[in-house]
Amino acid sequence: MKKIILASASPRRKALLEQIGLKFTVDAAAQEDTGLAGQEPHRLAREISLKKAESVAGQYPDAIIIAADTIGVIDGQILGKPESESEAQAMLASLSGKSHTVITGFTVLDTLTGEAVSRSVETIVHIRRITKSEIKAYVQTGEPLDKAGSYAIQGLGAVLVEKIEGDYFNVMGLPLAALAKVLKEFGVNVL
């Protein structure tokens, strides 16, 4: 079997691939690409994931590269990772009592053939009403500061989520069912 490379520094993506029993190596050298802004969110997430995969592909002559990018969208605005505590607080205030979309674009790339497949998955997340003091307390934990949308559904941020429609793992950063389907096209069987 070909070597599998996860082109991501995300501990959540690493844990998710371990959860499904995939044997892989992490190459965190994948570049964050923010120069594609202004595009439709699904396309943006797929293109960033492809760029991340391509950024490490040259180091592996015969491997399968997996890369992903997750973004939140509310009222047509893309929610990236907050750059400060005040930005995290503002983002959480904008999500309070509303629904938003989480989109993960992912790419599977075969470095031997150059074949790449990029897909995106969407999940709707409903956030309960959050008070200003709850927002402040949550931001002070530090958890929101490296998360798109300023919350972690798999962490303390779970108490903010009323319900979701779609793939839970997508909100964590890697839609496992969709990924397994694409991996199968590349000869990698999860089951």
C-alpha cells in the first residue's frame, strides 16, 4: 500500500484519521493559503485544500496526500480563525442564536499519477443564545482562538451548539464518510 500523508498540523484531523484506523504520516509543512478570498465558499475550501496538498506533494514521489480546509459561513460572510480575543468575541456574538454553515473542502492527491480529487461537505450548525459573560468566559479558555468560527464542537464549545444538520466530523474538520469514499477511488479501503 502507498504511503499516506496528512498535510495538516491539525490535531483534530490527525485524531480523526487515527479513529478510522488509517496508517499515515503527518507533514505539517502544508501552506495556509489566504490569497484566494472572494470566492464562493465551497470552491474556496476545495481550492485551499488542493493548494495544501500540492505544497507537500513534491516531497513524496509515490504517496497519497490528504489535505483539508474548514471554514464557517454566516449571512454570506466567511468566518476564519479569529486573530484576537476581541475578534473571537465578536464572531461568537454574531453566531449567538443563529444557524451557520460549516464547509470542509478536502483533497486526495496521488503523487505518482498526479490525479487529485477535491470535494466539499456542508453542515448546518445551530448555536444557542449565548450571553456576553458566557462569550467572554469561553474566549478566556483559549479554545476559540485557533478555530474557524471561534468554537470547537468537540471541546467546551459543544455547550454552545443546540443541534447540527449533517456530518458532525465535518464540523471538526474532516468529513470521514465522504473522505473514505474518495480514498476508495484511490485504492485505499477504510473498511
